[in-house]
Amino acid sequence: MKKHLLLILLLQLVIWSCSTTKDTVRSSKNEVKATLDLVNVSNDKVKVTIKPAQITATTISYQLAKIIPGTYAIADYGRYVDDFKAYDASGKELPVTKKDVNTWTISNANQLDRVEYLINDTYDSEEGQAFAENSTTIFSPAGTNILQGENFMLNLCGFVGYFDNQKDFTYKLTVNHPKDLVGTTALIDTDKSDTNDIFQLSRYAEVVDSPIMYAKPDVSSFFVDGMDVYLHVYSPRNKSINSQALLPDIKKMITAQKKFLGKINTTKKYAILVYITSMNNDDAKGLGALEHNTSTTATFKDDMKITELIHVISHEFFHTLTPLKVHSKEIHDFDFNQPQMSQHLWMYEGFTEYFANLFQVKEGLIDAAVFYNTMSEKLLNSRTYFKDDLSFTEMSKNVLVPAMKKQYPNVYEKGALMAMCLDVIIRDKSNGKRGILSVMGELSQIYGPTRPFDDNAFIAEFTKITYPEVGEFLQTHIVKGVPINYNEYLSKVGVSTTKVQIPVKIAFYFDNKMFLKMDEKKNVYIDAKDGSNEFIKAIGFENNDQVMELNGIPVNGEDINKLLMPVYGLEVGAPFKAKIIRNGSEKQLSGSVILNTSEGDGFRYTDTSKQALNQLWLKG
């Protein structure tokens, strides 16, 4: 999973100042049947029908997921269920007791033919940041959307659940949908009808892992090295964001990723589902993406930049390596309601984020200087916003605990830095012949998609196939949480830490100060008496200007996230405009972006005597 991490962090800082004779009556012995009706939507709710496999017990529970893999946060999808009912084959209601927010217990279960319920979507109920310490909001790429006749984002965990002891049974999923909406997924539709799709899934885990988006057919595709890639975009307002416009950059990126991964990647079909949100109160607000083994769900805003999409999607695609091919028993046999979390987020997310940056250097998409700058920014973030002496294995294992939850985003910062150090150690000890990518290839051969590793034994196994120095790093910095002396490792490839100027991502937030203020009516004003903010000066803002629009987007003081989005991730020299009220008169401002910078430790290539190993690391 990948989010706009720094923005989330800074926003938090701001906020904190029976019969089985007929299949038509009862499902086949070991198959659960699920049907979603996207045609007859009522009051923004979808009807779901679930027919269990054979039941002999007199009581049985049906559950929706409390949490799903890849999110590391409680979701409680059951809270979106209304009007849950159970029926026998004659249509008679059976007694149902709601045990908790995600669980319904059905009596006389040996007579059960089906359960039916209505599902609300999550997009129109999001409040606050999904990864705030005590938030109950579901991260949008893991959420659901129901917009009748227009868009259905089906993260299936938000629609379909499982019966006791039937989680590993096969599922037959039927989706009835409007004729003019096309469903895009990595699954294979076995029905040729243009209003009915049927998918076969091996078990409930595959149901959760297989999102589908139904929308008007803005779909493009390409084929690369044995893999079909489908890109479906829903962008109802900004028509310049469409699959054809995004396709060239997506194709260039994934082609480079396939080349980078080589034989390690064996994915045959991959789906990218892009939802462009208005950021309004009844729409998605969590920006980023969520990985699945053969697809990605992504949520972006109307003024998204292609560079945002490229990096986020590249991160998610690398999850086809881990956790798809290298994962623990906690992930393979995931308990959706009483989860036991793995210790190894440092690998699942840290390695993935590192690969998402390293491959761009290796395949010539960026130069080494850009890579060093990116890793420098991660160093600054990791030390500024997170505990630098925290055990990553403890954080991972306890990531659902609120105090640890707020440390989780560091997997994309320090996690990537730790991966970089491990890569350098392995390159050094192997004289440049191996790196963590080749080691992950070896691990994918040892384990693979169907053979999980033992969580407690994995660090020893990783050490065994590499070097004692790798094991020492793992134990010292990842298990014990000792802060890293990056010079000790990066000097082996000619890189040293030095003081550098790092651009600040949010133009109105600089040097631990917010350059905006609000009155009791939530009107927003410039707060820039000291004149230190270069962006404010470049655009022509003055102290106490009332801000009305930023780059054409109305300012909303009620929503800090929406307020700061237009000034997040700006590029130096890009045009910027604003509408303000100054001394009672409305004015239009415009200028070219100048970013504020913050001094911090960064990485620079300084020792040319290490050029050979440096090139094997970055290009090998």
C-alpha cells in the first residue's frame, strides 16, 4: 500500500497543535455462491445474496472482514451492512443474532439456503485521515463506491463475507450490472453476457484479493513479456485524465519493471483501477493505492500529476514479488477477524518501496542524483516524524495498536532506507554479483505463492542464504531498533551523508510553521508576517489575504486535507494562480512556484574510487 505519506503526517501535526439435490436450491457441496445486484440499487445500497456450501451444524456464523491484508488498520466492513436476513429453501426466515459489528449467527443452519443483505459504500462516509491514531475511516483504495449507473468500486471484502469453516471453499461470484458499465479486473469472466459476469475464485482470500471496477468503458491495455495489463480510469470531471492519456507512461514504467524483475515476475494478467475523486464530503478522500497480487486500486484527485500515479502504481506492482511470492503464514492463512500480524513489514513494504525507486535508476528512467535526492527526503522524513530507535519487528507485529499505528508509515521511509543498506551489504560481500533483488528471487524459489515461511524463523533463513553481516544488520537495526549510521554502509558504494537542502512538500508548511490561519467561520487567511516563505512571496500573497481559490480549487477551511492538496508536491517553476480578497477587494494572483527548502542529512556520491561497485549497485 502506498499513500501520500508526508501530507498525512503534516496534516496530523496541524490537527494535533438440509437438501442438496438441486443446485438451483442449494450450492454445490464445497462451493459458496455470491451474487451482487448492481442494477437494482436502492438508496445507494447494493443487494448481496450468499448461498453457502453444505451445512450440517445447527448454528453457523457469517462474517465480513474486520481487516484485510495490506492495510494494517481495522476496517470493520460489517458496519456497512443493513437488513441482514437468512432464509431456508422455501423462503422462510431463520433466526439471526448479531454477535458483533462483523458477525451474524444463524440458527437452524442445517436448513439455511441463503443470506441476503444490503451494503452501503464507504466513500461517502469518510471522515478524517484513515491512518490517524484512533481513526475508523477506511483508506479509500481499500473502500467501496456505489454510484448508481455510473461507478461501482468493488473491493469485494466490502460486499462478500464467509461462513464458519467455509473460508477455504471455492467461491462462484456473479455480478449483475448495467449494460453500459464494463467491469475491469484481473479475474476471468466466464459468462459472455454483457449484463452478467461470473468469476470462479479458489477461496475467500482470493475474493478479497480481486477488486473489480464497473464504470463507463475508459479502458486501455497492452501486452508485455507474457503479461496482459488493463488500465481502467474513472474520471467524470477532468476528461484530460483518461486511460489513453495515461497509457504511454504506465506502459513505459511496467515494461521497465518487468525487465528489472526478469524471470522473478510470472504474472499473466494485471489490472490497474484508477478512481479520480472530487474530494467532496460524499466522495473518497484517501489518496494513494492498495496492492493486490494481480491488481491495484488507486484513488487520485482531479488535478493529479502523472508522476504521482507512476510512482504509486510502480510501488504496488512490486508487491507481485512480496508478499505474493515471499510471505509468512500470518498472511497466507490470514484471519480476517482475529488477525495475527507478521513481523516483517520491513520487507513487504520497505523492499517494495526501495525497488520502486531503484528500478528507475537501473532502467534509465531517472539519473542517480534524483535517486539520491529521493532517499535523502526519506531520511529527513524518517527522523523528523517517527521514532528512530523503534524495533521494526515489534512495530509490525503490533501495528494495530494505536501507538504503533502512527509509526506504520515509516515503512515507506526508513523501511526503504534499510532495504538500501541491505542491498549495499549484499553487493559488497558478493563483489557486486548479488543484491536484495536476486536474494528475493532465491526466496521466491524456496517459498513461492503457496508455501509461506514461519514468521519467527525468517530472519535466520534470510541470514542463512546471504551473509553474517546481513544477519547482524537485521538483528541490530530491524529487530533491536538501533539507529543506523548510514555512512558505515553507503561508503562501500562511494556515497556519504552530508548536509543538503531538501524541498518542502507542502508550500504553506515550512520550518514547523503553518502559514495559514482561520477565523471562527473557517475563513482562511495568509499568516506570513515574517516574510520567510518563498512560495508565498513568489505568488504575491500578503499577510492577512483571505484565500478563496488555489489553482482554481475553492478553499475549504472545514477540510484541512482538501485545503492543502493544491499546494502539495508542486514543481519548481510551474505556474500557479490564486484568488484572494485583500482589503475588501477580490484579486487574482499568479506566479511561478518557488519551493521552500529545509536543511537535513542527505546522500551524495563523493568517492569515485568506489565507482565499480556503485555502478553494479545502481545498474547491475
